[in-house]
Amino acid sequence: MTVSVRLFSLLRERAGCERVELQLDDGATVADALAALARLPSLSEVLGRLPVQLAVNRDYATAATPLAEEDELALIPPLSGGAQRTFGADRTRAVNEAPRVHTAVVEHALELATLAEFVRDGRAGAIVTFQGVTREVSRLDYEAYREMAGERIAAIARDCARRHGLCALAAEHRLGPVALGEPSVIVAASAPHRDEAFAGAREAIDRIKSEAPIWKVEVDAAGTKRRVHGTPAPGARVAGWQADATSTTRGSA
């Protein structure tokens, strides 16, 4: 069977391509795919030391996850956002209506006013907004496993809105170049009281930065690029795979 492997950030740079197609035996698992990838000269060294998280068809997976024909396996290197905080117990409060949620991953400039207006609500006595902006360098270049990032941010937003009894929550993340002083991510939250609004917005941004598969490169005024060292995604491990999978590989740009 054929399985397509998506590579990002450092892994894509080392492999020289965004995808690798694997021919695997029926009944193969993610571990078998990783064993095949580790035999590629361009990936063997980096997979032996870099913590990676695994995703199959845009859901986080483990080495034991079975694979099927035409599945998409993604290897997710450390994320640029930082470590995840631990949050307290569910503080859901009863509201008359379900919270409204808006999320997006885009390549155009973000607008704080648009997201703040989305979360405005007659039930809300507090609106909290957060902007993460480029600092100290001329620009940041963002890349992402876009499909999974969009789904992950949406799931985080729904969960945070429910957990904190929000009226509404909006979150957008920008990809591509983001100049000095411009926002790369915005979160807006509304709630009946400020404690819930602050807590919901804080959990949302912290989880987006630690769970969404997004990476960034710093670019200074001279055009010199430096990849930002990230934090392993939740559940990531070093892929020191020694399985004896009898698989063949072929690379594709």
C-alpha cells in the first residue's frame, strides 16, 4: 500500500522535499513507516535525535497506529510556540446559548477590530483580546501544516469556550512573512465576567502556541535567516526506530 509522508520545517529542509511516498505492507503501522524513513540518508541522523510528534490524517497518533492505503502521515518537529501550561479544573458556567467560535489560518494581515467585533455579545460584560506581534527582527516567516493547524485551533477554541463559560471566542493565525510590529496571532474572548474572559483567552493562546503545528524563521535587516528552536509537540518522542520493516521508499518534491 502507498502512504504519503508530510515533512515540515527542519525535516523538510534535510530531506529536500515536502513529501515522501512509502510502499508498505498491508497491516503496517506508523512504526513501520518510521523505520523506512530512518533508512533514508537524508533523514536517518535527524530522526535519531529530534523529538517528533506523529499525525495520521491530521489527528495526533502513536507508533502503534495502523496505516491504510492513501493515508497521510505527518512528522511534526518541535513547535515554535513554547511549552504548554497546565490549566485548572473545568470552570464551565451555564449560559443560555452555546458559545460562538470563529477560527482561521490565513496569509493576509490580521485585524483586531474584526475579531473584537465578532465576540461582542449582549451577555458579555468583558472582552479580552491578545495580539502576538513580531519583535526585535525585521520579520518572521511562518509556515504550518495548514490543514491540521486549522483543525487544531478550531478544536482548542471550542474547548476553551466551553471550559470557561465564554460567550464567544475568536482566534486567527497568520502564515507567511509578518513584519516588525505586526500581529501573527490574535485571540479575542468575551464572557459575563472578566475572570472567565481572561482565563479563556490565556488558555486559548497558550494551547495554540503549544499544540498547533506552526513554525517560524527569524529574518533580520540583512536578510539573514534563523530557524526558531521550538518545543516538542504534546506526546513527541525521539524516533530512534530500529524496527525491521521490509519497506521501500521513493521521494517526491
